[in-house]
Amino acid sequence: MFIDPHVHMTSRTTDDYEAMAEAGVVAVIEPSFWLGQPRTQVGSFQDYFSSLVGWEPFRASQFGIKHYCTIGLNSKEANNEALAEEVMELLPLYLHKENVVAVGEIGYDDQTPAEDKYFRQQLELAKEFDMLVQVHTPHRDKKAGTIRSMEVCLEHGLDPSKVVIDHNNEETVQEVLDRGFIAAFTIYPKTKMGNERMVEVVKRFGSDNIIVDSSADWGVSDPLAVPKTARLMLKRGVSREDVIKTCYQNALDVFSKSGKMEESHWLNAEGIDQSKLFNDNSVLRGQQPRIDSDKIV
Ligand SMILES: [Zn+2]
């Protein structure tokens, strides 16, 4: 069994859901983020957040995958301050929903003053709601941006064991682990952090507090990155125990602290029933629904 704790399923197809379920992915966490172009109105955020707590979990369930999400104002769009103010007012309406396991993904992109302001405000919100935080670290000026993200979390009094720092690499991981945060790694198919490099990270830094994810979205990315990396780790001699920790257990351990994610959600799940509807809508296009009378697991 695998968990992909960072994947933007809204941007993916039903083929991806089928392939992920087939490869052993039992649960996903979908962070709210940007669309590739800036939103112009708060209503776009509202509908997007609503889909992350409504339609998308339903769609995932139709393929036997348990869907959770994180809700937040992403760093890029924090730079439109007028809009950001309106989004901040929306967040409390969504954070308490049953599949929302953290405030995220939040943090820095260009490390502007506006990004800093809304990152800090959302950390305060996480404290107020007693929630986990999922941090997006900048792709430019990565190391300084990662350290700054953690220092700001500590300054606001967050418990580092309840903060997942994502998009790490070999240069940042030690700093993250030393400070007691959870270090997530996004595996990109061709650039940045590839799965061969991930194998070396686990060999060098061990498996404690390290998480593998795909961050698959509308760009070139791979929704099977977690199972593929797991397979490669085994092939390269990483122990089965370390593979389970980095590709399943560590994500479960940290995100279950939300009180909203638990193993029984998939171990005791009812079988797939594609005859079900969400607001009178189904994922089928007149096709025969798949109905499993037996349990999935
Ligand atoms: Zn993301």
C-alpha cells in the first residue's frame, strides 16, 4: 500500500486514478495550489476549495482511492493582496471540513513581503485551528527559502513535528531533519529531484521523518512516482521497512495527527460502487458502472 501525500488530482484523468489504484496507492492528499495562471476573483477560490472537499473526493472514491486535501492561499497568489484578503476570509469555512488534513500548501515562491505576510497569517490560523501545516518551499533560492520557512514556523510557535516541509533536495534535508520538521520529497520524472536521487537520499539520511510524493499536477509529472520510487528503492537494496516508512507509514503517522485521516478509511472501505452519484453527477459517460460487492482490501 502507498500514500501519495502531495498530488493535484483535479488536474489528472480517470486513467491516472485507475493506474494509481492498480499500483497500490490507497490514499492521496491534494494540496490547494494555483492553476497555472492567476485567479481574478475570490469566487474561483471558493469553487476550487469546494471541489477539493466535494467532487474530487467522490471522484477518487469511484476508483477505490481515499482522498484528503489541504486548504490554503498559495504563495504565488498571495502577491495579489486585494484578492488575498478575501481568500483569507474564506479559509476558516473550509479548514474544519472532514477531509481537510492541514493548512497548505503555503510558504514562499519569490519570497516577497506579501508572501511573508500571508504565510505568517496562515501559520496563525493553523495554530488557532490546531492544524498541521504543509509548506511549499521555493524552487529558486531553495536552501535559504527552506531555512527561512522553518524559522518563521518556529517564530510563530508551531510544533515542527506537525509541519511537513515539501520539495526538499540533498542540500536542504539535513537542515529540516535537524530542526525536527518532516521532510517531504517531490519526485519529478526528468528534472529536479528524480527517483534515482531519492534512493540515495534514503540510503544516506535514513527513513525517519522522510516522505516521498509525486506533486503531480497539470505540468510534466508522474502520478505513479511514489510506487515507482518504492520499486527502485527495493531494487537498489533499500530495506523493505525503509520503503514502507517513506512511501506509506510516515505520511500516515504525520497526517493522522489531524484526527481526520486513519488507516481504517481504506482498510475497512466499502468496495467501489460507480452507480453512486454526487449531486446527480457520476464519473461514467453512459458506461456500465463497476460495483464491487467485496471489500477492496
Ligand atoms: Zn503542489
